Amino acid sequence: MAEQDFTSSENPRCILLKDVRSALKPDELGVDIATIAIPAAMALTADPIASLIDTAFIGQIGPVELAAVGVAIALFNQISRIAIFPLVSVTTSFVAEEDAMRRAGRLDFEEDDLSSKHSEKKMLIPEKGNSNANSHLLNSMLSFKFYRIPSAFFVLGLGEKMPSLEPEKGLEVGVVSQGKKQIASAPSALIIGGILGILQAVFLITTARPLLSFMGVKYGSEMSTPAEHYLKLRSLGAPAVLLSLAMQGVFRGLKDTKTPLYATVSGDVANIILDPIFIFVLKMGVRGAATAHVISQYLIALILFWRLQAQVDLLSPSLEYLQLGRFIKNGFQLLTRVIAVTFCVTLAASLAARLGSIEMAAFQVCLQVWLASSLLADGLAVAGQAILASAFARKDYNRASATAARVLQLGIVLGLCLAVMLGFGLHFGARIFTQDANVLHLIGVGIPFVALTQPINSMAFVFDGVNFGASDFAYTAYSMVVVAIASITALFFLSSAYGFVGIWIALTFYMSFRAFAGFWRIGTATGPWEFLRS
């Protein structure tokens, strides 16, 4: 749809009220969002739930082990996010854009249409006849040959002759797998994910002790040994984690969130079964919990790879075909953002650890519940990102504005529901994680913060997905740096003044700043949202 097709007299700041009566309506857009969001949310929360079950099993060993593993999990998760978040977010947007163009038959397009503003023009079919005929030819082929030159790909049906170009020296000829989608971002994501996973594993294993010391677990303390053992063993699963998330990004871009759900649930069920066996039967303690988790991650990766290679051609014909440049450029922008996010949450865990093992154990339980419940909103963010990336690629701005409004409205509803559920449920469920009276008391202190911040958290996550769908990676990166500076200042001041409560007040400010930064871009109708001023 052309840009001029979009008309609106509404104030961009009122996008939350756009068609608000249809927020829960099961129309075509609502069904699309639900089809993507519900499996995505279930998959996203499956791993935190598995971590909660790890926490429950480890809590039966003792409060020291619970606190130690809490620090190790916080450290592993936050360092993983440095690599995972840019990789998954960029992959989802790029794959959605490429797939939208492929489905629309846009077989020749300027790379301006993609978020990274490439300099080359891609021609998937030589301009012979009209584009509709070429699109029909491509979609009807079972297999095809390609002729590659440095700046273009020319695709021909088997037996089709190219009138103006014959294979010459320097040109490569190959056969693309039958029935598989050609998504250049898919093999790129796997290559980058594999490399980052190996680097992360090496980094965490070799620097476990100083990193834990930075987190407040000093060498020789009662938490030091179990925390180090858990962190080093769990780090062996880092390559599987990164590869799994890269493949999940591909599936999300293809609007398939059911496959990642099935794979994640299979792996987490294996983790739940193996946990008591390794921890209690084999008497491995925290080592057993880490081992069970690593096995489950490699199982997830194997299932995802098996399903992905059946749908997408993962054997790239050349380095030029890969989208490595796009990933690196946009990935670095999101890397800046995720470092800021990571530092805030990691600093909060470090400040809690410095208060003592009781405070850290309570903080670990509250933080895991806080993140696990908030990630339900990330399912809406994934749906918004995938649909918006496709809409922006087609310049369908009516659908873009309607999608943004709908997922934001659903985010508010979800946040309110979570606030009520956690406000009542966590009071009764805290004993699942520990029987220590002091830890339970502090968990009770943290419950109001965990529950009442859910609407804010939901809005922050959904705004992230909306802006990622618009490929507005630069703004999300730089705005988060500003948010991080304000939040870090609040964390240091409030934790020193009010201890455990001060940390949670600062985290509330942090999520509020994130939500406001996400709203500011759309509310001012700047960047990719300028069309809202039409």
C-alpha cells in the first residue's frame, strides 16, 4: 500500500485510544496477533518457569545455595542478553521483511526497503516480461538454478535460458534445495549465533570468579563455591542457547511461534525431569541443576534446527548472499541498548547480594517471578514486531498504526490481569521456593512491587516490540542509554538509603522510564512514525 493511502486526523499521542472498543475483538488483526502472541508468550515464559523450578529444587538444599545460584543465574542471563537480544530482535525484523517481500511478489526491490538502507539493488529475476509473470514463475518452480554475479542474483527455472548472460568465468552456478524458502537472514543468524555462543561460554568459564566477585560474591564466602560451580557448568550450554534463540528469531519472522513453543516445552520438561535426578538421586547438588539445564538447552537447539532446515535453505551459496553487514550494523545499535539494560538489572542483583544471603535469596525469587510474568507481554511484543515489520516493508501504514494501537491496548489489559494474579498468588506461592522465615518475610516485602509494576512492565515490553517492528533500532538504543543513566543513579542512591526496598523502588523507576521512552517516539510522530502526522 502506498504511503499516501494512509490518512489520519488523530493526535499521535492518542494512539492508545485508537479503535479502543475493538481491543479484544477477534477480527482479522486480533486473530493474527493472538496466533503469534500466545505461542510466543508461552515459549518465552517456559524458560523462566524452568528457572523458577530450578530455584524451587535448589531452595530445598538451603538458603545459601539458593542465594548462590540466584547470583549465578542473574549473571548468566544478563550476559546472555547482551548477545541474545540484538540477535533475536534483528533476525525477527529482517526475516519478516524478506518474507513479506517474497510473499508479495516483490522480486526486485531497493534495499532501501529494508531497515539497514543497503546500497545495492537485488534482482531475484531478470526483467523479462512483466513482474507478475516472473512472480508466478518463481512461486511455481520446484527447484531452480542461480547465476551469481557480485551485485545480483538471477534465478531461472530448470531448462530456462538466459538470453543475455551465459555462465562465464568468475560466475558460480548451483542448485537451491527443493521446496525451501530462500531467506538470507536465516543462515546469517545461525552463523553469528554460533560464534557468539562459543565466545560467551569461553568468557564466562574463564572469568567466573572475578565476575561473581563483582556481583558481591567474594572469594571465600559461603556462596562463592556453589555459585562458581553452577555458573561454569551452565556456561557450557551457551552455544545451544544462542543458536536456539537465533532460530527462534527466524521462526518469529516467519510468524511461526508454535514450533519454538514445542521445542522449548520439550527441553524444559526434560529439565524438570532431570533436576531431581541429578540434584538429589545422584547427589550432585547445584552441579546437578546446571547439568540438567545444559542438557535441556541442547535438546531445544536440536529440535529447532531439525524443523528449520526442513523449511529454509541454510546452506548459503556465498558470503555475498548472507546479510552479515546488516546484522552487524543494526546489531551494534541494539548491543548498546542491551548493555544498558543488562547493567541496570545486574547492578540491582549485585546490590542485593551485597546486603547478604537472606536479602539475595528473597531478591532472586522476586526477580524471577517479576521477569517471568512480565515476559508474557513479550509475546505481544513479538506479534507486534513481526506484523509491523511486514506492514512497513509493504508500506501499509494503515495496518501499521492499527497493529501498534491494538498490541499496546492488549498490553495494558494483560498488565492489569497480571497485577491482580501476582498480588494474591505470590503470597501463597512463596513457600514453594523456600521455607526460611527470614527469606519469606522479605519476599512479602517485595510482592507489592512485583505485582503493581506489571502494567508498566507490559507497556515497556510492548513498546519495544512496536519500535523494533518499525526497525527503529537507533532510537531504542540511544534512548535506553539515557534511561540507564537515570536508573543507575536511582539504584545507588535508593539502595544505600532504603536497602532491599530501595532496590525495588529504583527498578520501578527503571521500567517507568523505559515505557515513557517507548511512548515518546510514537507520541511525537518522529522517525518511522512520521506518517501519523498525515
